[in-house]
Amino acid sequence: MEWYDYVKVLMKHKGVTQEDLMPVFGVKTRGAVGHYLLGRREPSLKQIKAVAAHLNVSIASLVDSENEASLMEGAYYDELNNISSTLTPDSKSKLMDMAELLRSAERVNLERKQGGEPH
């Protein structure tokens, strides 16, 4: 996953629009932001730092592919919390239990792919 894919996930999760990122990238149109978010333009280090600060994440989480699992896990976990807020306490507990099981299975799969022993 590329840095801009992480940014798009974070934007969706945090309710940030391309318009919100115009001053962050130092551009005047949403289309210009779109070029960065589609990989058509490469941001400067200054722009990457500004995007990370605006989204309240580390620079490493945007540019380091090894952070993919934790970033996606956090976004999905938060999304589950949003969904679960409309459920009864019992249904919410069941949903969170299922999510935890899936997360554990994914960790094992990821560790196997990376050649390690599952914990």
C-alpha cells in the first residue's frame, strides 16, 4: 500500500476532505490534492510532514509499509466502534468478540507471510 492509500483511509475515517488538505499541500484546488492522492504527483518531505500532522499520525505510519497492518487495524477497529454504537450492549459485545477473533487470525496470517512463528 502506498502512502496516499493510507492518507485516503485516514481521511475517510476522520472525515477529512480534499478541500481540507488544500492548505496542507499548499495548493489551490481539490484537483491538485487529488493528484497527490492518486500518486500522480510526489509530495515533498515538508508536505508529508504537514499531512501527517494534520491527520495526527506519525510520518512513519504514512511512508513505512510495515505499519500497514496497525494502521488498517486501528481504522477498522474505530469503524466497528462507530457501528456498534447503534447496537444493544449484548450485540455490541458479540460484535467486538468476533472482531477480536478476526484480528487475531489476521495477525497469525501476517506473521506466517513474513516468515515468523505465530504468537
